Amino acid sequence: MKLFDVYPLYPIEPVRALGAKLWDKEGKEYLDLYGGHAVISIGHTHPHYVKRITDQLSKIGFYSNAVQNSLQEELAEAMGRISGYYDYQFFMCSSGAEANENALKLASFHTGNRKIIAVENAFHGRTSGAVAATDNPKIVAPFNNGHEVVFVPLNDLKALTEAFDDDVAGVIIEGIQGVAGLYTPSDAFLAKARELCDSYEAVLILDEVQSGTGRTGKFFAHQHSIVRADIITMAKGMGNGFPVGCVLISPEIEPWHGMLGTTFGGNHLACAASLAVLEVIEEEHLLKNAAEMGVYLETELKKIKEVKEVRGKGLMIGAEFDFDVAALRKTLIFEYGIFTGSASNKNTIRLLPPLSISKAELDQFLAALSKELNK
Ligand code: PLP
């Protein structure tokens, strides 16, 4: 059987990794400033993370959500404390798209409405139709044929206001738009969304799948503003490579048995991986490092004349050029051994290094970038 060919591949196979470093089969070293779309939060193969998972695996790796699993409660407790959403409810799943599907379902269950307001160019995952193809009124929220989605431009308060009516179930906004090219919702846009959700009794969903788990120097990107969300979705950095996602749910949304469900979500290994991530974030003060290294990276990038704009926060940074960066990114990988990321905006280099990245590692990238641009 051959692989279903949907990914253009670089001819490189990392076989070993540590911190922000990768090594291929020939032993060539690479610096990882991308972490597979912000997945690597505490660094590759962190010893505490490896030990937590392997210890857990030697006891029990999986059973079912029909029996008690105190690791889920331990994780919910830690998540509430570190995120500041103490009184929220915690539901685990296995990916970002699944977290967002559950968030949209919850908005619909809670309000009885099907209309969702989303932001143009946003990215929330790749599932489609899973719910639309499910014909069970106990499982499917009141939108059997899927949601009606109305898109508004990011930070357009007028369009947001005009999109609202009594049929709105919720608004979904990325903490920072990752795939689109590192665009941040303004404080005013978030505050308006909060105000409109309150007056129309709709649900404010913050998609922190990419921008969460401390990436921007706060636990969630939207916490740079004072706005609180009703539902927050997480995945990517939450498991540092272990496939796990979750939904944080306001106490005002009441659960009932069968409302949400999953086979793999919240299994013992996923909990062990996620607990290890939170423990390392706290123990090694990684929010502080992400904030400080983010300021350093932004300041140094702004000194490079070919960099036309720097967007994002903390270690979720986009450097904008006035040319397509595909060739530059390729050169950085093959000639300098540095992985960076792209965005759907072709002129943006997306930087999502581990939250533990050092100044010396960022300097390695900055020197390579300057050298290549001055050739
Ligand atoms: N939401 C955001 C903001 C994302 O960036 C992504 C993936 O890139 C997703 C959701 C989907 O996550 P997953 O690929 O884990 O389903």
C-alpha cells in the first residue's frame, strides 16, 4: 500500500530530537523554529515528559471513559489553576478540529441556534460533515445539516455587529490567526464580541488550538486582553506531540450524559503527556521565557531591513517580506539547517519555536537570515 499523497514533503527525515534540535538519519543537525505548527511547546523529548509517559504506559495506557480516571481530574485541576479559568469544566478529545467541533456543538446545544459567526481567513480544522451525517437527536445539536456560518473581516466591529441576530449560537475567534499569517484580534474586537454575545445570549468561543498553552507569553493569547471566553479550545502544544485536545467550558453551560463523547479523548497517556507539559511550563517558567524571547526576536527582526512587518506575540511571530518566502525557507533548511514555517499569506515566515528556546538559538536563526538576505 502506498501513502495517500496529500502532503508535499521535504526530503528530510528527522530520527532524533532534543529541545529545539532535530537530527536526520545522517546525523545532520537542524534547529526547529516551527515545532510542526506550534506542537512542540516544552521542547522535544523533554526528560520529565518522556518519564511521565513511559511510567504511565507501564501501568495503564488506555481504558474507557465509562470508568473513573483520576488523571483527568488531576489535569482539569492543573489546567484550571494555570489558565485562570478555575471554575470552568474540562472535556478532553484528541485534536484541534475535534475540540472546535465540540465547541460549536456546545454553542448550538446551549442556545438552540445554528448560526455561527466566524472570522474571514480563520482556520479551525479540517473535519466536515461528521455531525451532519449523524442522525441521532440525542447526539446532534439543533443543526442537523451543519451550521450556517457568517464570516466577518477580522477587527471589523461594524460587520461583527451587523452579523448578529437572535439566531446566533456563537462567535469563534482564533486567539491569534496562525495559518492566515499571524493576525491578532484587537482588544476592541474581542470586547465587542463579548458585549454582543452577552446581549444576544450567544457563546464566545476562543480557538486557542495554536495560540494557547503559553505560546504568546500568557497561557492563552486572548488573555492579553481583559475579555473572558465562554468556551476555549486547545490542542497542539497541550501534548507536546502527543495527540490531545480539550475544551474549557463555562459553568453556565450545563452538561448532560451523552451530550459529548469520544473514544480516545482523555486516555491515561494523553493525561500524562498533558500533565507533564503543564508541570514543565510551571517548573521552568516557560511563559516568562516565551514573553522575553518573543520581545527579543521581534526587536531583532525589526532591525533587518528586508523585514517589512513583524506580527504576533511571544513565540508566535510572523515576519513579513515583500516577496514569496518559499525559496528563502528552503535555503534556511537545506543550507543553514533551520526549520521555519509558512502561512497562507506567502510573504510571511511563521516562527513557532519551543517555549524553552534560548537566545543563542534565536541568534543562530537571525545570523543565518541576515547572511542569506545580504548575499
Ligand atoms: N484551530 C487552529 C487555530 C489551528 O491552527 C488548527 C490546526 O492548524 C486547528 C484548529 C485544527 O487542529 P488539528 O489539526 O489538531 O485538528
